Amino acid sequence: MKFAIPIAEGKLTAHFGHCKEFAILNVEENEIKHKEFLVPPPHEPGVLPKWLKEMGADVIIAGGMGQRALQLFEQAGIRVVIGAPVEDPEILVKDYLTNALVVGDNVCDH
């Protein structure tokens, strides 16, 4: 399973569509096996869902996201978890895997 998390300064950022970097974490047998940081293509509507699908993302953990992006990820078969706290990507993924991830409202400002 591959997770994608928008980050700024090493932690989740609420500004999904305008983040400068994504943490991509590969998980096998409920353990993080590999982590990398990737710079996304310039933000335009529909670009990030296509790019993250090409990166092999299965799950996106985000603070907030616009409705159009949510629909595009759903169409691409990528699960989106919104309302996640500003936290280290590894902690978010570990909490997700153990059903301990506490999420709030979609913090998207769109």
C-alpha cells in the first residue's frame, strides 16, 4: 500500500493543492518500508490526482481538500482521508494502520 501526504517543513500541511512536497510512504505487512519526498507538478485543476495515481498512491491523508479533487481521487480509486492533524507523515500512517488516526473536519479553505 502506498500513502501520499502533502507536507511542509516535514509535517502534514492543510494546503493540499499548493503544497511544495509530498511524502510518499510504501507500506508492506503494516510496516513502513520506504519513504521518499517528491515535488509535485505545478498546481492546476486535475493535475495532482493524475500525478498521484501515476505515483501509485492508494491512500491520501490530508488536512483538507476541495470537492472537485475529492471526486477526481474517488474516480481514480484512491482513498482520501481528510481532517488529519498537522503531524509527521510516519505517525499519520502508523495511526491509520492501527485505526488510531483521529480526523476532524475538512479544513479546506476553498
